[in-house]
Amino acid sequence: MKRIIKYVLAVGTLVILSGIFLIGVQSHYNQKEIKIASKLCLENGGQPKIVRDYLALNYSFSCQKD
């Protein structure tokens, strides 16, 4: 019985750590994407408009030119 509990705890911990890792990776790459898009928008004479939530998991981007 104790063996089953240890197994469940190990698998649960692995799942939680994997989830945290995947959220961090997605946030990192979204931040890089926003940075590149903003830079390109500014180079083309536009003004970037970004709306994002915590950790930039969801965001919207638009480049407004005058």
C-alpha cells in the first residue's frame, strides 16, 4: 500500500513540475515574439499596441501606422 502512495506522489509531482515548465516555456517564447513584432513595427514606422495578461500567456498585438 505504501508503494502505491509513493508512486502516485511521484507521478503527481512530475506532472506538476512538467506543467510549470511548459507554462514558463510558453511565456518565454511569447515574450520573445512580442519583442520581435514590436521591433519590426517600430522599424516600419508604426506604433505597437499590445494587450497581454499575466505571464503573456494570452496577448493581442497590432501595429498602428499614422
